[in-house]
Amino acid sequence: MQINLSQRVFSREETDFIQAKLARAYEKGLIVPKTEKNSSLKVSYCGAEEGVITPKWNIKIYRYNSKKEGHSLACIDMYILEKLLEEDYESFVLPNLPVLQIDDAGWGFPLCGVMVGISDEKNVLSAVVPVNYFRDDPEVGIQTRKYLVKYTGLALQILAQFKAAPNTHRIEICTGHINQMLRENLRNIGYDVRVVEIKGMLQNRLEELFKEYVAEDIGANIYYDPKAVDKSEIPKKYYECLRYGKKHCPDKIKNGWASMKNGNNGQ
């Protein structure tokens, strides 16, 4: 069965087909089912803990959408789903190549730009998408989505500094939205790309580099690492930084975000 995975609504026959293929992948040990308390959820899977599809990958199929027209599907990486539907299990075999990891920092921070970082587990190189790409700028602002193009371009430049190519390195990349265009671009070039949870050296060093960048950019050491702060404290930290920006550097606020326009602006 040929299924257009970009569509928003799926028929019962289509979701039955997808579920059968997911069950087959489960039998192969590639994915495992997830149990969630959601009456609308038909089925949920994620990558197996020790498998070649990482646990960061997941798919959820929901019962009829709000208009009762059909089922809906949410998937962290459609490329993986396409391969599972084709039963192309050979594509999941890891190539014997050195790894380059890619992560981002600053996406959820209300001030300054967003940083991309790449590591070979020895060195970390980084670059910044300027804040105007996340502001209400008619030329390059967030509504134009040019930040994705800029981020992708910077990452490709960094890869060139590592002298990387599809036949010399494979890629592990964070799940974040800002990495999606880059992820598909790298696959089109020919890289083996896996969506993973980035930990260790790259994550830690990138947070340090972003903190240094913010301090230099706005003249204040106010950046907080969201992974090092209790979740209940993050809203407080966020609005403290936003209020600082409104008072001292309004031109550094990511004011293109919908939350900013909808009054969620720290006042």
C-alpha cells in the first residue's frame, strides 16, 4: 500500500496497514510499544533501548480527529517510518564510520540567537543564527522560516571544517525542530543520520559556549541551562530574563514567537 505520510488525516485501512508494519518491526526487535494514558491514542511505539532505532524516535497514532474524518499520526522522524513500512531493515544497520554529533542551544531562551554545535567527541565547533531571524522582521524574521536555512547553512560550514563527507562520517542529531531541515538536507547529501538524545561532551560544552555568547551579546551573565534547573523553576527564570531584555536590550528579544505576540511577554 502506498501512503502519503505528509497528509494530516489517515483512513482506517491506512492506519491498520501502518500498525501491521509497526508490529512487524516490534517482532524484529527494532521498536517497542509504549503505554500512555490517553483515550484517543490507538498505538504508540519508540525505538528499542538497545536497538539501531534510538528511543528518541517515536510514533503515535490517534483515533478520529476532531472532525471525525479519520485518524491522525505524529512521528518524530518520518524517514524511519518510511523504511519500516517498506520493511527495509538493512537501512538501519550502522555504517562503520566515525560519528559527528549535532545539537542546538538557545531555542527556548527568550533572548539572543540560537547556536548550532558539532562535535567529533574531541572538539566542539559552533556558530550562531542571529536573533533577527527570530524577531518580527519582515525580511528574515521567524515567520519567513529563514532561520532554518541559516541554521542548516552554518551546520554545513562546520561539517566542512571537520572535513566530513558521507563516506567518512555518520551523523547523530538532536530531535529539535530547528534540526529538521538540516537532518533532511544531510540525508539528501548521502549521510547516514540518526536522531538521538545528545548527552555528554557536546551538550555540556555547547551550553557553556551559549552562556558565554549571551554574556558577551547583552553584557549580563543571565543565561540558565534548562537541563540544570528544576522544571518548576524554568518559567520564573524565563520571565526574569525576558524582563531584563525588555528593560536593557529590547532588540535582543525573540519577539517573533507567537507566545510573545499573544501577551505571554513577561509583563
